[in-house]
Amino acid sequence: MRLPLSSANFEAMSSIRIIDIAYALQRRVWRLFRPRTRGVKVMAFNAAGELALIRNSYGRSDLFVLPGGGVRPFEEPARAAAREIREELGLQVSELKFRSRHSSEAEGKRDEIYLFEARVGGPPEVDRFELEEARFVSLGKLPATTSPATRRRVDEFLGLRAPDGNW
């Protein structure tokens, strides 16, 4: 049985396809030119001490990762971290502090990633364009589909692993 396609469903499907295509093209450009980029990730904790994790609507959308994104030209990483939490989760950060710096070449680019820790209040608001899901989880009960890099950062935070500088 085929369900009728509403204009809202069509727009959502079109948006997802556009973002998937843009992401795939961007990765090809990165592999070709290997640009230097800067990004941020944030270990955002609520009042209960739970960590915010997100699932993107593009790329490895099956994996839970730390919220974050790119640092704009001339933008300070701390400002980018607060901006990304506001954009991705609709939350304001407090007690933002730098934790560590990492490097990654996983996507074909030469990425420098600044990891921050912050406190946030309220439930996350997911935009459904860039994010599929956002939730707070206990550090001891990460979803089975948490990315390996996110698991490494949590283990470092808990003192179970020494930081090695690689994302």
C-alpha cells in the first residue's frame, strides 16, 4: 500500500537529500584539496550530570556524537562552541571551559578540533534539518551506537584513558 505524499513530507525528504548530496560533495572536495579546518565539540552536561549527544541527519546518521561544528574565520573556538550548542540544541551554555585539542584526518581534511565542557539547562530542541535526534544520557549508559571518538572522549573525561591528541 502506498501512502500519499504530503507537501510537508516531500519538503522534508527533499531537504534530507539536498543535505546528503552537499555533504557528499564537500567530502570529495576535502579529499581532493585536503584543507586545514577548525572545529569544536562540546561535552554539554545538564543539571543531572547527563551528557548531550546528537545524531546528525547526514553522514553517519546512525551514530550518536558530541554536538559541535565548524569554527568560522576569525571566530574564537569558545565562541563557536557556544554558537553550535545554541544552533544545534537551542540551549545557552554556562561554565564553558576548554578541555583539550585534537587532530583528525578522518574526512579527508586536516582538522583541528577543540573540545569544550559546558553546563546547559532545559531540554534540547531538535531542528530536524541538521539533526535527527538529541538526548541527554548518563556517562555510564552511552547508547550502543555512540561513535568511537565520542566514547574515547568520555573515557578521557572519566580518567579511564589518557588523551592522545587524535580525534
